[in-house]
Amino acid sequence: MDYFNYKKNTLYAEDVDLNILAEKYGTPLYVYSLKTMTEHYKKIESAFSDIDKIICYSVKANSNIGILNEMKKLGSGFDIVSGGELYRVLKINANPKKIVYAGVGKTKQEIEYALKSNILMFNVESINELKIIDLVSKKLKKKAAVAIRINPDVNASTHEYITTGKKENKFGIDIVLAFNIFRIAKKLKHIDIKGIHIHIGSQITTVVPYIDAIVKITKFIKDLTTEDIIIEYLNIGGGLGVIYNEEKPATADEFAYAIKPYLANLNVKIILEPGRFIVGNAGILLTKVIYDKKGIKKNFLIVDAGMNDLIRPSLYGAFHKIIPVNLSAKEKMIYDIVGPICESGDFLGKERTLSESKEGDLLAIRSAGAYGFSMSSNYNSRLRCAEVLVKGNKHYLIRKRETYEDLIKLEKIIE
Ligand code: PLP
């Protein structure tokens, strides 16, 4: 579900004609629909309305402060994974008591920054990290609230690069080793054990792996009581999938309906960390055809967006629908839609059927709101895109297009 629809033969973001946005802001351009992300946030909120919970939007999915601020207005907290993400959420005056901090490689400086900012808790991913948090909080004369991230060893049945809850993944602490870590944590004077965190992967389309993980964790929580360790929070992570093509992911309601019975007797507060589910379908990447190029084997549409703008197709072979902004009755052709970058892996879609297209035609790469701009780079010294947020018939520039000056402003020539 989203609010990018055709009116007559023209694609709109909510009530705004995408031709107008391309004209005003140039291309490539990320365009987000506020209504789409708001509705997705509310779907999760209402599916879990009868549960004591905190929704912590996962900043990595789309970290523009214009979007974070809208999430804050909806009541969301934040899941962060770096000092940079903490900086962003503090900039929008997020409530620190709704910030949780995961990531396998938190540095001492980042830990200190988070402790001084009074975040709700760290999601600790290793014994050495736990010891460092203890040391840093001792130095600050504080007690750090932590959840231990457990790797429950379940198969999330998603792309191997975005599976995080198998024992071969670097994330969390193996469930078989975790019990001992809790014992150690209990003895650390500057650590306050608050909870358990699991996040088993991303773009997960069924509830089964969540149930598998929660069942394992339920037993674990019971076992912990034998050590007088009481868990206050269970953070079940993010990972809910969205529709890119033909997927049929569980809806928020189906997800909640399936897992709530397993949470019912735990007597814990639940934390959810959705990212993609909220913003994935709420963004498109608007791009313009630079050249059409007919080869012997392939027809290419060379567009002004590349893998530096949207890396998901190149990195994971991810599929994004690509549709014209202006429908035409021209003959259908099969195209590879590729960027201008000097890599054969620089493609946005392969073997796509589109009406015959030419220089200047506008295309929309759908479902690009999550892990789109936030994973973009300056590769090939390309300027990162502008981002626009649409609200009804209004549009707001929430990030300017970079300039050539921006490209080199931190660099220096030595004498
Ligand atoms: N929580 C953690 C710890 C993550 O690592 C991620 C993504 O990798 C998320 C939440 C958000 O995942 P998604 O965008 O699939 O909801």
C-alpha cells in the first residue's frame, strides 16, 4: 500500500505530479510520501495497541532528519547503531528514554556519548562490549542499562546478507553462550540488566521465524529467573517485509496476531524496531533517461540514477519495480535499466518491459524509501541526490542535492 498512483496517465506522489518535482528539484530525486509512512507506522501501533510497548523506528532504514522528525511526531522512539545516528536523533530532540542502541562495534567514544545522552539502553552484542560499557559507565559514575542481544539461531528465510539471527552471523551472542554472559553481567557493578534483544533479519515475509525465536527466548527468560535475573524488556527487533514485487509478507495485524499469544505470559514490555516496513514503500527514486542504447543482445536505458544512489539491486540482486511517470501507448520493449557508473554491476533493473522510451523520459523506481538514500555514496564522484517529502499537495525539500564543492570540501592537497 502506498500513495504513488496514476491520475489519468501521470504518476503522482499523493497529490503532487512527479513531473513538477523533477522540474523543480532535478533528478535523480528521492520522493517520499508522508501519508504512506504514517499509515505504516499506525498499522504497527494499532496491531500492538493492547500491548505495553515502545516502537523504535530503525534509523538506518532512512535517516533523514526530516523523516525522523515525522516519526517523533507520531510518538516513535529510535533504534540506532552509531554515534552518527545518535547525533541525528538528538538533533530532532528525540526522547532519550525511547532510544535503543545496537551494533557489534560500538566504540568507547560512542558508548560515552550514549551514556551521557541517557539513552534507554544498549543492546549488547558481545562479552567484550559488555565489559567496555561497564568500564565507561564506571568512569562516568553511572549504571548502564543494557539488553543482551541473543542470537537465537533461527532461519529468517531472507537474503543471506540480511539474515542476522543464525549462529554463523556476527550479531548477538549465541543462545548457548548467553546464559553465562547474563551471570557475568549481573556481577558487573555498572551494568543494569534490563532486557533481551533479538533481531533475526530483514525483509522477513512469514511469522514462523519470529515464533521460533520467541519460543526459544521464552524458555531462556524462565531459566534466568533461577539466577534471580528478571527481564523487564523484550526487544523483538525489526525485519517485517514489504512488497517489492510479488511477495506476500505478513501484514502487521497478522504478525501481531501470530506472536502475541507467545508474548502474553512473559510479563515484559515489548520493543519493536521496524524500519523497512515503515518507509520502504513510502519512497521512490525518480530518474531521467539520459540515453537509450540498442545493442545486439540488449536494449539499455541509461538513466541518471546509479548504484551509488540505490545499491540494493547491485548488492543483493534486489528487485524494484520501475514504472514510467508518464504512461504512453508506444510499443513495448525489453530494457536493462542501468546507471552511468563504470561497473557492470551498476543496474537498477534487468529485462524490464516498458513502452519505448527515449532521452528525457522520467521513470520511478518504486519502494526505494528504505535502504535507498541511507546506503548511497559518492562513488564515481557523483553528487548524492536531493530528497523531497510530499504531504498532500505540498512538497518540502528535506535534503539539498550535493554540489561539486561538497565533494571535496573535506579534502586537502599536500604541499
Ligand atoms: N533492528 C536492528 C538491530 C537492525 O539491525 C535492523 C536492520 O538491519 C532493524 C532493526 C530494522 O530492520 P528492518 O528495516 O528490516 O525492519
